Amino acid sequence: MMQKKLVRSNLKKELKRLYRSMDFISNNFLNKANTIRGGFQTYFNIYQQLGMAWEFLGLQCKHWDGYKKIKNKKKVCKICGKIKDADNFYYLISKKGLKKIGKMLKSNSPKILNNKKEAEILNDTIEFHGALLNVNIYNSYKSNLLKGKHEINIAAERNVMLKERGIKCYIDNHAINIELANKRRKIGKERYSGFPWEIKRTKLRNLPVIFDFDEDYKLLGLSILQ
């Protein structure tokens, strides 16, 4: 608790100093008619750089003091001045320890929207120490997959894809799918799918999969040996 109060206090001090610097540049160099053209551009660049510092300082703010109303019915944080619900173009994460970016999002509309673009809530990708992670979320929308045919309704979905060394893991609302690297598949060979009980016991020995289950034989997880 003391650490949070210290962070909050220091952030307020840094923001006040930043606001004073921005006001000084604005009042003394950007709002005077006798400022020479070359000097004006220099001070304009300084003001823009201070604005970027403001944006990064705002990433540390948790909006502890709430919001106040401004024009156009918008609300801004009383500490950092960020508009409520505005998108962040940058993320502030620690070098060590848990990294948290964004928040858990799901479909948020009961309507069937006109197209996929309109239905898109999030489609974001990050490469983290060599592993690629993509999250895309959509509301339900109309689609014409087969041109010339009637439109069909695509259900709302939340898809997560993780890619590491050519191996892809897909997680959606209804299934988990793992694709191994393409180099495992020989050219000209067909691709098949089946439940374990559909495959001959002698052939199962070629599939290095270990199932984790409980006393009632409910699936708890699985391991694929490489």
C-alpha cells in the first residue's frame, strides 16, 4: 500500500513539472508573433516531444482520483488528463516479472452485424521472445462465403493463436487445435483425422501422444512428444 502511494505521489509531481514545462514553451515561444520561423519550428518540436513524455507518464497512471467532465461530454483523468476509454498507442511493461497488456475481451453485441470488419472487436499480435501470439475477437456477422449464394450468419468468436518454431496452437470457443510443423508431413501423403478409438491399436504406437485423465476418464490434458 505504501509503495502504491509513493508511486501515485511521484507521478503527480512529475506530471505537474511536465505541465509547467509545456506551458512555458507554449506561452513564451509558440504564442508570440515575434518568434522567428526557424526558432518556432524548434520549439514546436520540443513541445511535441514533451507531449510524448506526457503520454508515457500517463501509462503509469491508474486513474486513482477518478475523472472530471470536459467538453463534448467526455471525461478525463484528474491526474494524467487521459480521456476515459481512449485507446493506448503504447504499453508500459516491466522488464522482469509478469507482463499484462490489455484486458479480457469477448463478444459484446447480441446483434448480427453486416460484415466481418464491422464485427471486429480486436485483432492484435505480439512477438514475445520469439513466440508469436495473436488474439482476434468478433461479434456475430453476416457472410457470403460462397459468392452467389445466400448469406449465412457467422457466430461470435474469440480466437487465440500461439506459434512457436513452426508449431501452432489454436484456441477458440469450442475447440483446441494443434498443428505441428509442416516438415513432419511428407509430400503427396493424405491428411486424416480421427478419435483414438477409431484408429487401430497397432497404428496408435506411431502417434506419440500421452493423455492425462482423472479416475472417471475425463480429459485433463495431453502431451505430444517431439
